[in-house]
Amino acid sequence: MSDDDRDEPDLEHDDEPDEPEAEAAPEGHRGGLSFFAGFALGALLGVGAALLFAPARGAVTRKRLRRRLRSLRADAAGRLGDARDAAEREFRRQRRRLRRHLPER
């Protein structure tokens, strides 16, 4: 950079932008969405590869998949129920805590 370049004002970087900048999504939101999309894509590719390289006949593989999906669904339902119960317990606990700190009506 020459001395002449340093003396001229930088017109490319105004203090006031001409147009308002669009607000970007929060970083955590984009990261979570990207993770989920990558996870879903990986799962689909994995299922496709497993079906292509499965050693059993199609009917047998489908039966095993149905059995496994039922097991996963039951496991997910159980975990969801546990999470719901924990959330309800925490809600009740926080409500009791809040009532102790609020004045009586």
C-alpha cells in the first residue's frame, strides 16, 4: 500500500450502511438444524446401504426391520414418557417454589 492510498478515505466501508442487514438465525439454531439434517441424511444412507448389502432375502429383511422398528418405537415411547414425567415433576417443584416466594392474595 502506498502513502497515497493511506491518505484517501475508505469509501467502501461507510459508517452507515445503505441497506439494513437481514438478521441471521441464531448460531445455535443453525448448528442444531445442520446437525439434524446431517444425522437424517446419514441414517437414510445407512439404511439404504444395509438393504443393498443385506445377506438375507427381502422378506426376511423386511420382517427383521419391522421387528426392530417396533422395538425402537416402544423404546422411544418409554423414554418420551420418562421425559414427560420428569418435566411434570420439575414443573410442580418450580410452581411450589414460586408460590413460597409470592405474597398471599
